[in-house]
Amino acid sequence: MNSSNKQQANSATETNQDLLTWWHRYWLLSTMPIVRCQIAWLENVTQAMALEAELFQAIAKSNEKLTLCLTDSKENCTAQELTEHYQEMVKTLTDANLERLSNVSQLSHEFRRSLWEEI
């Protein structure tokens, strides 16, 4: 009897192991599309953050030029120089913002495309 109980226990363990292996395989297959969608989303978020960083870099450069005009010159900046620097800063920021908006609008299309590819 003792021998038959061990055989039944081994048989049950093997059956449970086979069932567990089967379940893990299909469970992993079912989660892969979700993982790929999340990766696509994270890639698009990373691209959006890079676009924001480029805009902040343009803002910093423009402000640096304006600040240098006001502080580093031996003579104070004339009104005309200040106006030119300010207009240059506004133009740079406008161009950077328009480029950013253009790239962001493309991101949504790329994100939708990558989601559909994963689905």
C-alpha cells in the first residue's frame, strides 16, 4: 500500500506539473500583447519628453542671450539692442514651439499605428 500511495503521489505531482507548465505557457502568451502595448506607450512618452526637453533648451538659450545683453556688456544694453534680442528670442521660441507641436501631432499618429500593430 505504501508503494501505491507513492506512485499516486508522483503521478499527481507530474500531472500538476504538466498542468502548471501548460498554464504558464498560455498565460505568458496572453500577456505579451499587453507588454508590447505598454512598451509602445513608453517609447512615445519618451519621445514626447525629448520634444519638451528641446523646447526647454531653446527657452534657456534665448533667455541666456537676453540676460547676457543686460548684464555682461560694459555699457548697458541700448533699447534697440534689447528690442532686437527680445524679437530674436520671441522668433526662436515661436519656431521651437511650432516645431514641437508639429512633432507632437505626429506622435499621436505613430502611437496609434504602433498600438494597432501590437493588437
